[in-house]
Amino acid sequence: MNIDVNELEVMEDIASLAVVTGEKKEKYLLWQLEISMAHAKRIDLIVSFLMESGVKMLLPQLKQAQKRGVPIRILTGNYLGITQPSALYLLRSELGDQIDLRFYADSHRSFHPKAYFFHADKESRVFIGSSNISRSALTSGIEWNYCLSSVVDKQAFDQFYASFEDLFYNKSVEITDTVLKKYAKSWVRPAVAKDLARYEKQGEEEKQSGLKKEYQPRGVQIEALYELEKSRKEGAEKGIVHAATGIGKTYLAAFDSLPYKRVLFVAHREEILRQAAEAFHNVRPDDSYGFFTGDKKDADVDLLFASVASLGKEEVLKGKFSPDSFEYIVMDECHHSTADQYQKILDFFHPAYLLGLTATPERMDGRSVYELYDFEVPYEITLKEAVNRGVLVPFHYYGIMDDTVDYSALHFVRGHYEESELTAAYLENTKRDQLILGYFRKYHPKHALGFCCSRQHASYMARFFSESGVAAGAVYSREDNTENEGDEKTYWLDRIEAVKKLESGEIQALFCVDMFNEGVDIPVVDLVMFLRPTESPIIFLQQLGRGLRKAPGKEYLTVLDFAGNYRQANLAPYLLSGETANFHASTADVALTLPYPQDCIVDFDLKLIDLFRKMEEGKRKGHDAVVHEYNRVKELLQHVPTRVELFTHMDEAVYQYCLKEAKENPFRHYVMFRSALGDLEKEKCAWIGTDAGDFLELIEQTNMQKSYKMPVLSAFCEADGGSVNGLKMAVTESDVLWSWKKFYQTGTNWKDVNKCKTKADFENMTDKDHLQNITKNPVNFLKQSGKGFFVDKEGYLIALKDEMQAVLQEGGTRFADEIRDIVQYRVLEYYWKRYRDKA
């Protein structure tokens, strides 16, 4: 509700009302507050809680007041978590540092005031009563508020104001970005929120009645937009938003893209592109948009939605576009970004900002994905947090023991069971079919999804359910459907047709094969069935996420997981709770006690608990687990992994164990580790016990409180005319300065540099400032480390001792490659730790 010039006269009359009761519009508190803000010289608000809906109503006049230079102070409470983080983020985003925003901080006294002070030259007013800052409290809710004038009763006004001043300055804590982020991260939707939301929704429906729908950021989108803009102000040119399915990541990207003229949205499926185009068009209706897919090749548009398959070809990129064609690029499902076609797109374009979107947890993505985005993760909200905050519905998970298949008899190759063997084990398995159907009927779903291992399996399940009286269909990619016969021909449905039939209730169950893992919205889904092994944590959570979106009348999602003795079956408790698997704890012991999301039910069959316990008995621990993980990664890659590759693919629980147990950490002595396994090349075995081996271990183990040593070491790795097999024996000031600046100008790496509070501080540093820091810190400490490998040399900033000349000559390019691998790993390790600590 914004003040119109023509309404001022009417509102002046309304402002004379001392009693505000909210029964009708002329007695809404909002009207009183708006006219008061329009005349105020200072504004002070004190309320027990803030809600996003109320803040949105007050913001227009607060912004106008701010433009006039009016100081604004707000004191609110955080008791019971009724104050919404998005309301606070909205105030911070729109009013910046010019608002003094604080939490009441006296835990020994309750906090329930609701007062709105407006100070002017001749008269000040305070509205005191029952209204907090929410839509219903400011408008149609039954709220009683009284306007007290400093002219009518100065003594009473001064007493109220003195109390406000005392609370504001002596019983509060400033809501800084750090305090706000901490509050948001721990915020859980309070039980009373359901009632409050009902009143807020009624008010919203009244507002939208008869009007064109408005598209504005909501909830966590507001928070994410604030953090994205903050990261850009700090110098970030790329970043990942990791957010659970259902928060509206595509709309978030559309809102975030508004300052940029030309935008590219990249995804791997056309249906995702169509949904994205609709979202962007709703947010940016005046911009032209088009598609770059198999049958369409639009290019000269403001908003382009492109498939990876069509765009990710060198001849297409160079023939149709230039590196600066787009100012803003969105990579949907960015955990795929390390794939070749994605890499070609990322390497070709140079946008002002690159945004990666993913719903998968950070510890389950290849860590190399984070490297592509400079380890910048401006915002993340996990599945557990999204459920706790009421963004997603809770789940009722039932882990059901399925002993109808012996998975130990099936081949497991490079992280997967053979599809043909799985299919054969499932088809015509009457006992399993009846087990699945029995549990399906037990929970009476209306719209169910079943995830299968192959198209034959999906078609078979559709036939079995249909013949059992449950309308069902199967869906998988059109390409796979070219030679369908039998069940596949009878029960296969086009993807769009399948979704429509499931939503309308024409079919009750839809069986699919990975097709609905990503980017497809079917909010009505009320039951999902896992009918295949959990081979990938990412896929498990993607499939779970298909059913967690909110829909009218939907209170929770039922999850039926038919688990057997397959590998990684015992990961489910950790995936559902969001906890990292404990290297030492038994899954069987913690499965029923882990902190699952609010209002969720997790129930494992006792036979399944026994299975977990049996799996734990064969669990490798300590050194054996590290060796097993090394061999697993080696099998996955089909070659001996470098340190970087091992880091990228290593199981998170094993990696955390390595960090805590230095003796078992292969990254601290990788050559020795591989030698002990008999997996080291003969020429590298000769390095052990010599300067070559000692030098490698020095770099592997050198202490890194900051990242300073890495750009110095990187300078030695810059091959030029003075290098020996790709490594320099000495580096000049200009060599190190170039490497140093390149490193710290990337993303927000500048934050590591001493005395730099802003990127401007870093940019204003002179070469002399940098060299003084370099000489005092990394160069000095490298010279003092190890067996005197680093020394002074006239004309150079730092050099290797003369004996290393022979080492570099004899070691050849293999030795130089080892050094580069170590330096790259240490950089990744440092920023990965920093990111984890920050998270």
C-alpha cells in the first residue's frame, strides 16, 4: 500500500484517529504508519517479531524516508524464531547500512512490546498496542493500537521513549551480516507459523484478487539474492547456489539476472529450458527470449535458453557467439559442470557473472566443481534446513527390507551394478512385486513415482501395477523408445503426457528411469518408491526431492525404500539427516537417533538394521579404509589418480579421517604411500630417501595458516626459457608478483591478504606493499623450512639450492608434474577447508 498524492488529504483526516482497531480499512494501522512515516524526521520501531509480509508493506515509505535522510532504528526479538530471516534480509537489502537493526538480547526477561515512534519538529507520536510487523497485524487482523502524542501527554511519551532508548542501547545486539547469517542458518519454522501463515495467505489473496500476479522474491530467495549481491561487491565473478529442490532456484536466477541485459541459461534437458524460459519471462516480461536446442537456433535475443548438447560444440560456439555475448550465465544442475561439453561452454564465454545452481550437497559433488566456481558459495540451504524452515514438506520414510534379491551375486563395476543383471533380478520376481504392491496399497497414495533401474524394469512395473488394478505408466527418454515392443510399447508415455496424467489422477503410479531426477516439477507427488539400489548419494537426494515440493492439501511425502544387501545401502540414514557419515560410528546404532528434519518420520525395518550391523562388521577402518578408497578411485578413473583426482573423488568421511590422522594421510606423503602399495613407477621409487623425495614431502607438509606460499611456489612452476624440465631454479620479484596478483585477483582470494578489508583495499596496494608482504611472510618462512631447499640468490627473490639442479634434470617432467599436482592440491585443500569452516 503506497501513499498517493491525492490520498494525502484523506489520510490526514484518518491520522487524527487515536484508536486503531483494524476492523475496516480506515482503521488499519498501516494507514496511520504510512502517513506518519511521510512526515517523520526520525523513525524508531520496537516489535516482538517481524514477518516478511509486513516488512514488504512498510518498505516503500521506509525507503522514501531514507531518501530524505531520516534515521531509522528497529529493535525486534528472536524468541521462538517467529521473526523470519527473510524479513531481516529484506530490510538489509533495501535499506543497507543506513538502518540500525537490532535483536533484543536479555535472555532473563520476556520481550513483547509493539510500539512505533515517529519524531517530528513540533510533535512526535507513538502507536502502542498489539500489532507486530506482519500483513494481518497491519491491516485486517483484529488488533488494538493507541496513538499517543508528545503534545497531548509529553510525560507518558517520554517514559515510553526512554524505555526504548534503554532497551536499544543496553539490551540489544546489532544484526550484522554475520549475526543475520547465523540466525538464518539455525532458524526452524516455529509451530505457531502455520496459523500465522494462514492469516498472511488470506491477506495476500485479498491483495491479488482481480490483479495481475506479481512476481517478487520470497523467503529464502530474498536471502540468497542478498548474499549473491554481497559476494559480487566483494569481487566475486562466479558462484554456486546450493539449494534443495523446491526453493525456486530458477526464479532466483531470474531475479538475480535483472541488472544484466543479455542472459544465457544452460541446461541439459529441453523441458528444464522451457520451464526456465517461463520463469524468466514472468520476471522479465519486456525482454526478448529464444532457444538454442536441437530444432531451434535463436541467438540475437536478450534471454537465451540453450541445451548443453546443442551449444557445447567448439564449432557452434565460435561460429555463432563471441566470448562476451552474455553478461550473465546460469549453469543449471552445475554438478555436471566438469563434463566435457559443459567445460567447452565455460571455457569459451567470459560473462560478468557466472551462476551455478545445484540441489546436491556440497560433500557429494565432485570437489572440482567448486574449483570451477572459485569455491564461491554465496548461499546454501540443505534439504534438512529447507524442511525445518517449512519450504519443503516433511517426509515419512520407511526403510523396507527386501531380501528377494542377493546383490552380492551381481557384478559391481566402476561404482555401478550391471543394468542387465539388475533388470533380470527384478523382472518376474513375484515375491518382490507383491512386497512393493502391498506397501503401496498400505499408504493409499494418489500420485506416486517409482524409480527403476532400466526401461524394461519401468515398463514391467507399470504392467504389474495395471494388472493389479492400479492405473500406471512408464516414462523414459524418447531416444530409448525407438524400438519398443511388448510392455515397453503398451505402457510407455511421453514425458509431458505422463506428467499430466499423473497430476490429473488418470494414472496413480508412474515408473521412470532417472528421467525425473532433475528439474521436473510435479508438486502433487505424495509417494516415491526407490526400486533400485542407492548407488549415488546425489541421485538418492534428487529422487527424494521430486516429492518434497509443497502442494495444496499435501502435508508430507511418503517414501518407500526397498533396500537390500547392496553396497551403500547404509548411507540412507546420513542422507536423510544431512549428517556426514561418521568414520567410527556404526550406522546400525545411529540410524534411529540421528537428528532428522523437523516433523519427519524415519523408520527402518529391524531386519534392515541387522543388515546395517552386518555391513559394519566388514567395514574397513583406519589405514585399510584409506587404501580401499584409493583403489576404488583408481578403478573408477581407470588410471592411477593424481593427488587432485584422489581429493576430488574420495569419500568425505575417509577424507575427514585423513585430515585428522596425519600418519594415515596419503596427501602428506603420496609417493611413499603409493610405494608401500607397490603402485609406484620404478623411476619414482628412486626419489625415496633422496633430496627429490624430501622436497616433495616438504611441499606436501608445509604449514599453511594462509595461502601465501602457494603463489610463490606456483611461480617456480611457470615454465619459460630459464626452467629445467618445467621448473625454475630461481624466481625474480616480477615472477612472484605476477603469480601473486593473478592468484589474489581471482574471485575473493584477496580476503586472505593482510590488512585488506575490502577489494578496494587490495586494488589500492602498491607493488612495494605486496613485495613487503611476500618477503616478510612466505619467502621468509620457505627459507627457514626443511633442509635448506630454499635459499637467497643475487638478482632473485628466492631460489632453490644448487643441488636441486641435478634433481630437476634427473627427475624430468615427471618431477615437475608432481610439484604442480602438490601445489594445485594444497590450494584446493586450503579453500575447501575455508569453505567448510565458513559453512
